[in-house]
Amino acid sequence: MKVGIIMGSKSDLPVMQDAADICKEFGVDFEITVVSAHRTPDRMFSYAKEAASRGIKVIIAGAGGAAHLPGMVASITTVPVIGVPVKSSNSIDGWDSILSILQMPNGIPVATVALNAAKNAGLLAVQILSTAKPELAKKMQTYKDTLRAKVEETAAEMES
Ligand code: RP5
């Protein structure tokens, strides 16, 4: 039971690292690599084709600009794909990355998170896995409880 984290370029790593960090924090097995839809289409096809048989349960795919990677991977595999729009050097303002990943035609969904939001992609992947792993769901509940407690603490401080 593994999360596959892929990105179009090494330049996406500073953003995509957050997804890996969440997997580490939750003790979820993951792999991370570069797969480019434009520069290595054959590698992208093999990765997507073999993902399920290699035990990958969720794919997190990040890319910027004309970001085809998440959608193309989703078209090849039945493994759910979470797309991370990256504000890359070739991205005009980030909207190009967002819309390329978000606006998938009916039939091929990509669960798109916010711009550069690889952390949320990691959390969503953990939540997907936790539907079959009660101990992971428990960890996620603890994570959310911690977020709530922090806000309540801040609110109490502000009010006093
Ligand atoms: C996309 O082009 C990559 O995902 C990256 O976000 C962007 C720029 O890539 P590099 O030119 O930095 O390799 O395909």
C-alpha cells in the first residue's frame, strides 16, 4: 500500500516535498520521482500502466504551466490521481497550471488541490488510504484535533 509522488521536473521538488513530508509524518510508504508528460511520454505511460500492479493506491502528480501530467496519468490508470498545480518558472501566474489540471473533461477526474498545495495532496492521499486502514484514520483524527486545539488556543489568547 503505497503513495506514488511524481512531478514533471526536478524544479517542482521544493513544492512537492511537502507531500513526501506528510507521508513520512503519517508513516505511509511512498516513492518519489520525476515523470514528464512532455519530455518522457513513454516513461509516463509505463509508470501509469504499472502503478496499480506495483501496489500504488494513490498517485500525487505535480506539474506547472501547460500541466498535462496529472490528467494524462489519470487517463491511463484506475488509481486515483491527485493533481498539484505548481507555480513554475514557465507558469504565467499559476492559473495556467491550475486550469490545466482542474478542467478535466468528464470521465477522467483529477482531484485538484490549491496552487502549490502539495501538503494538502499528501493529506488527501493519507485520507484515501485511511478508508481501508483504521489506525491511519485514527492518526488523521489526532492531526485534525491538533489543528483545532491550536486555533482554540490562539482564539483564547486573542480574546484575553
Ligand atoms: C513542467 O514544466 C514541470 O512540471 C515544471 O513545473 C515546468 C518547468 O520545468 P523545467 O523547465 O524547470 O524543467 O513540465
